[in-house]
Amino acid sequence: MIISIIINGLLIGCIYSLIAVGLTVIFGVMRIINMFHGDAVMLGMYSAYLLHEKYGISPYISPIITAPAFLVIGLAIYKILEPIPPKQREMSSLIITLGISFVTATLAMLIWTADYRTVNLSYSQEVFDIFGTRIGYPAFFSSAFSVILIIAFYFFMTKTFLGMSIRATAIDPVSASLFGVNVKVISMLTFGIGLVLAGVAGAILSPIFYIYPFVGSNFVIKAFTIVVLGGMGSVTGALIGGLLLGVSEALASTFLEYSMKDIIAFIIFLSVLIFKPSGILGGKSRV
Amino acid sequence: MFEVRDLIGGYGKLEVIKNINFDIKEGEILSIIGPNGAGKSTLLRALTGLLPNLKGSIRFLGEELCGKPPHYYASVGIAHVQERHRVFGTMTVRENLLMGAYIKTKRQSIEKNLETVFELFPRLKERLKQQAGTLSGGEQQMLTIGQALMMMPRLILLDEPSLGLAPLLINSIYDALMKLNEQGMTILLVEQNVKKALQISQRAMLIENGEIVLQGNSQDIKNNETINKVYLGMA
Ligand SMILES: Nc1ncnc2c1ncn2[C@@H]1O[C@H](COP(=O)(O)OP(=O)(O)O)[C@@H](O)[C@H]1O
Ligand SMILES: [Mg+2]
């Protein structure tokens, strides 16, 4: 029983991690607090839903088509935030992206209405057994794709020059520039990549979550909880934080009231900020 | 090869560098000495595009560089090793060295350049997988010089490589610099360790309050009376 709760928590946690990874990298490199992140997830969900409804494209495949759009959205929002002087970055970016977030969610409501939608796959109801735990195929695939993407992203960040330059810029932009890194271009790309990750996460989530215009706010809170949990700017921290949040939610919804599930993120968020503001991993390893 | 004319700059309204003029000749070590706060580090920052609103002229191999961004300076072959061995602390030693080879045209020669760095600083080879932040100060200094060598630069600007290091380590760093210079590397060396700087360099300049107050052969400067009194502590 407890094992199956933990397994289910870990499955969801992988997807949370994928959302948080983009957020934490954006913060690490640019000190931008991106409140729009959840809406990128929401747009990812809707685009996967629409492509599935209209053309029958699987939500696990459609991100290949929609990723460039998220890159462009990221570059556009970055252009809006770019003129903010570095010292005011955190506060100003929070307010501006919160505004963009609200406008986006409202537009989504006008276009797609407030109806809840679901992506129904042919295997939506099918399950299999691990350790006596019944796992739905969509949940399994969504988690597996998230893990693959996080691992791929990890290799990108550690094994490619572009990834290394993103990390170097997060640690020390001045030094990075002296090695030939164009810090402005790297910052812009990082924001784009962060939003692509959010959009892809949205598509991957779509078979297992309800889709509605304001669903983003739900995810942005979880993502921020994970980021403070794992340490601002840390990719490995985001991974561990996501898994922890997934498991905590699963435990809370079983042993406490089901409605506690969404409050647990808040509780963790506040506790970390009060007792260990640098994150559970010490917050030393940025990106 | 490197000509600086009428250079004026600083931080915001604070003018730190006041009308600096000098040349660096190909293959030489030119040292800059001067008291704490004289503007030596600020001058190096000016010479790699790190100061906004810089006035004057910086010509490198005939090209005007003043007003260009820092990454452009790297691309034309100028390496800047900053003060206090600033490494990327949470990246490994290997990753730090690879960052030195970030510019695309340098990436073909990574293996060869790594060998060059290890020949000069064998210790780095043993610590390749270690996080740079866990190295000792001396090892970090070696790493920053190694990073600069990965850039295959035409000119290296070095900011106080001896700062905070034990004498033995200072010697091994200086031996390395000497070797590099013998192989033809041009070096602009900022130092508070006046004795060391004058020993290794062919020419030297004294900076006080953002101005060059003395320049000439290192030998002559070593024999200069004020330098002797104030900076070398010999009566
Ligand atoms: N980042 C900075 N912002 C503002 N003032 C600075 C900064 N760095 C150095 N200064 C000032 O510029 C002057 C020269 O400093 P610096 O170039 O570091 O001297 P040096 O390297 O010769 O010790 C000092 O008065 C110092 O306080
Ligand atoms: Mg200095």
C-alpha cells in the first residue's frame, strides 16, 4: 500500500521535475522569476490536446512540432524583460511575467472557454502491475518521457559547449564573456529553452491531467516549490525536489484529506523559505 | 602589436583610469605595478571590454577594439586572467578548461592544448574530475592560466597571479610564465609583488591614481630610487 503510494508519487514527481528544470535554469542564468512558466505548461497542454483532437497526433510526439513555437514565445518574452537593469531583475520580472501570465490565461479562456478537457488515448484506461501497484499506461509513459527528457537535458548541460556555457554564465557571466560567450545571446536562448521544456512538459502531462485555462497557476506554484526545495538554479535539485513533492502530495492525499494535496506544496514552500532558504541541497550548486 | 591611447574610464561617474597611453610589443612581458587601488585591475577590465563608456583607443594588430563587447576581445585572441583565481567553482576542472576552448576555431586543438596545460601544470591532470571550487588557491590560479592557454591567445593579461599564494607556488606559477614567454607568448602582467614582476618582465610601468607615472626597462626601474624605497622596501 505505502509502496504503491510512493510509486505513484514518484511517477508524478518526474513530470513536476521536468517543469521545474526549465524554471530553475531561467532563474539561475538570468535571475528572472518567470511567473509565465505555468502558462507555458498550459499552452503545451492545449496544443497537445488540439493536435490530438484534430489530427490524431499523440501528445508524446506533438512536442516535436510545437517546440519551435515555445522557443519563439520565450525569445519574445525575453526581449520584453531584457532592458530591466540586473539589480531590479527579480522583482520586476516577477511582476511583468505575472501580468503576461494573467493575460495569456484570460485569452485562453476566451478562445477555448473554461471547459475542462481531457486527452483520451486508446490506452487511457489500460493498466499494468509493478510490485502490486496498478499503474495506468498514460501515467507510465508521461513519467518515462519526462525522465528521458531530464536525462537528455542533463547531458546537454554537461557535455555540450552550449550547455556548459549556460552553466558558466549562471555561475559568473563576466568570466564567461571573457572566454567568448555572448552572454546576451546565451540568456535569450536559455529563456527559450526553459519555455520549450515547460511546453513539452505540458504536452506530456495532457493525457493525465485536466486541461483548462487557469491550470498554469497550479503548476507554477508546484514548480516554485520544487525550485526552492532543490535550491534556486540547480538542475539536480529540481529533479530531487520534483520527486519529493510528488511523493509528499501522494502521501498527503492518502493519509490526510484529498484536498490537502494541493496545499502541501504551499506548506513545503513556506517551510523551506523559513527554515532553509538556500534549499535542501544547500543551494551551493547553481545549475 | 597592442596600442593603447588616451584611455579614460571607470565605474559610473567614478573615473578610475585617467588618460593611459602605452604599447605592448610582440613577445614581451610588460609588467604593471602600483599600490592597491591604483586602478590596475580596472585598466585590465578596460582592455577587455568590461568597462562601459570607455573613451580612447585600443588597437590590437591594427584593429580598433574600444567599444567592442568582452566576447569579441576573446575572439581576436586576448585572454584575461582575472584577479583572485576566478574559476567556475561548481564545474569540474575539465569543464573549466573546456570553457577556455569555447570559441569554435579553438575546438579542434583541444587535446593538444590540454597536453600543453598538463605539461606546465601536471597537478591539474590529476584533478580533472574534481569541482574547481574544491581546489587550493594555487591550483585554482594554475587552472585560470590553463583556461587562458586553451584559448590559444596572442596576448594574455594577467591580474596578480601571485596574490595570496605561498612562495613555493608563486615560484611554480612564475616558472610557467617564463616558459610561456620563451615560447613566444606576449604577456601583460599586473602585480603587487614588485620584485617578482620586475624580475620576469622586460619592461614595466608604475601606475598611481589611475595614471602611468613611470615606465621603462624593468632593469632601470629596479634601480630607480623611489621604486626602491617605496615598493621594494630597500633604503
Ligand atoms: N566594481 C567596482 N565598482 C566601483 N568602483 C570600483 C570597482 N572596482 C574597483 N573600484 C574602485 O576603483 C579603484 C581602483 O580599483 P582597482 O582597479 O581594483 O585597483 P587595483 O587593482 O590597482 O588594486 C578603487 O578606488 C576601487 O575602489
Ligand atoms: Mg587589482
